[in-house]
Amino acid sequence: MRFKQIISIDDLQASQNNAKLTESTEQKAILTHYLHNYRNGVKKHYQKDALKTLGQLIQYKQQEEESSIVVADALQQLLFEVENVPFPPPQNYSFKFIDLFAGIGGFRLALQNIGGKCVFTSEWNADAKKTYKANFGEVPFGDITNEQNKNYIPDKFDVLCAGFPCQAFSIAGYQKGFADARGTLFFDIEQIIKKHKPKCVFLENVKNLVTHNSGNTFKTILEILEIKLGYKVFHKVLNSATHANIPQNRERIFIVAFDTKQVKNFAHFAFPSPIKLTKTIHDCLEKQKQADIYYYKKDHPYYAALEKAMISQDTVYQWRRVYTRENKNNLCPTLTANMGTGGHNVPLIRDNFGIRKLTPKECFAFQGYPIKKYILPPLAHSKLYMQAGNSVTTVLIERIANQIIKVL
């Protein structure tokens, strides 16, 4: 009997809450990874655990709905769910990659655009996972330091991508580096590289990584990649404004490493050249009046100072706790993870309707996301601001990835 009830990935949560399924925080990840690779050979890697999860889910739904559910029908409905998203898994692809510390999918978006197929994703932040699933139809695995999660990484992928956590090296942080637990996550990347030997490793971090601890932190990373693992490393600090035609002043260090045994022409790699900045902040800003919550009211204690300092509609200002900073280059300043918490580093603009904060949607636009298509789920604004600030500039990632694929 064909069933009419809709079966959904989210039913896993309900079934777990009712103790009908074996407890596992990664069941959604296992099942969505299986479905995303259903049309290629990687499906076999996830099949055993995914079908076990599916069977338990069907059993739960049959008890709840008092209906007969056929496995084939359930698979078709779930396949439709994970593929009926803004950025579904490509049917035709030229290379495979994994997405570690995936955030909201900046690497994935860029590499899918040039013909890549993501075969494994991990991200520990629950809110970022919601945004990722809404756009890609896949739930990332959680903590990559967990050996069980590492074991779900399939063999024979071409590129390892990782925008590994930068707070440990950031100027805005405490700069503890490898003394900070977040800094040691690079060693988990090392373990994965050593086991799987991808043809290429593609990493991103804050500019300050290069100079942290008098350069010793960066030296350690390079030595691990080159001497210990046998990769040839290329690295460069690039700015979104000069290399991605995105009007945000955002400098980041990019590391590209090739396995010299698998990639014979690695020496042909070159980072993309600068391109002319033709876009202005108005290409990322909304033209119409925004919700009142974004505007400063005249009785706000900072309003007089803001009104006096913010005289142009052609740049983005910053509130720096006690004063307003004008970005005289007419760019958006570097977006930060804490810009939604108020007080410090809050990007501000003046429009025809008053003085206001950037909206989360505008922040995503300043990171290169195709905002007409990309979904921002119903999360607290502070969470969305954090996601934008922690993300990569997708257009720049895509330009670098194009150079990688030319070599591969």
C-alpha cells in the first residue's frame, strides 16, 4: 500500500524524543549523506547505518500514523526532500571534496558551482547546521574530533576543504593559538589528511595566523603539511575587495597544498590575480526601508554622536564602543562574529530613512552569497550575524578553487 503521509528527516527528532529510535546525535547526518550520494558509489559507505536508521524511522511512523509504509516510497519522499533545496547535490560532477568546519556552506557553495560533489560535511554548531540543511538539504556530522564521526569520511575524495576555527589566532581574540582547544583542531585535519591522502588541501583562516606567536604557529602548520605529510604548500593573504569584486575589506590567509605524488604538475598552481572592484556597497544594501528594529531612534544615547559622524550614504561606518569610525575607502569593514551582540564593531549605514544597522541579509550579501536564492532560516538575528561573520567570502573561494581544478 502506497502511503500518503509525508515522511521527513525531521521525524527523526520526534522519534528520538519518544524513545522509539536508538539514540544517536548523528542519525540525520548519516541518512542525509546517504541520500545525497544515492546516485553515486559513495552511497555504499553510508548504506548500512542509513538503512538501519530508515527502518527504525519507518517503524516509528507506522506506529504513529497506523499505516503501512513501503521502504521504496519512503526513500523517494526523502530523496525529494533533500534534493528540493536551493543548492541540491549535483548529478554530474568532476571531482569530490569534503567540507570540514563547514559553517553555513561557503566552501560547498563555491566548489559545487565549479562541478564539485561534497561527500562528507562536519559542523558542530547547531544553528549553523540548520542554515546548512535549509540550503543544501544535508545535515552535517558534528564534532570532527570524535573518532566515530571521522570514520564516516569516505575514501578517495580529491579536495579537503576546511575553514578551521580562527578565534584562537584572531586579533579580536586572545591569540592563544595551539594553547587554545580551538587551535588544536588543525591536528585533527592532519590526522584526516594522513589517513585519506587527498590530492589537495584547501584551508582558510584569519590573516593573523601568519604572524601569531612570532610566526611559529604558521611555521608549525607548514612543516606538518610539507615535511610530515609530503604536500607542496602555497599560501597567500588575499582581500575580498581586491580579489573577489566584493566591497568588503576582508583579508584572509589561504593555504593550498598538493600531494606531490598524486599531482605531478602542482608547480603550475597560482593564486588568482587581483580584479577591478566594480561593485559598491549599494550592490549589497537593500533599497527600501527596513524594519524599525534596525534603526536608531532619536532618544538613543548614541544617536547624537552617530548623526554628527555619519554624513555619507556611500560607505559603512562602525560603532567602536565610544566613537564612530568612518571607512573612507567606501567599503564594508571586515564583518565579525560578534557584530550582532551590540556595543562593538557594529556595522552601520545611513540611508534615506535614518541611521541603521546592516540587516543579516545584507551581511550575507557582503560575503558573496546569492541572497535572492540563499535561505536564512528563522533564527535569532544574533545567530545570523555570527554566521555571516564566521563565513568565508564565497566568490573568493570559488576563484581559488578554479585555480586548484586547473591543476588537478
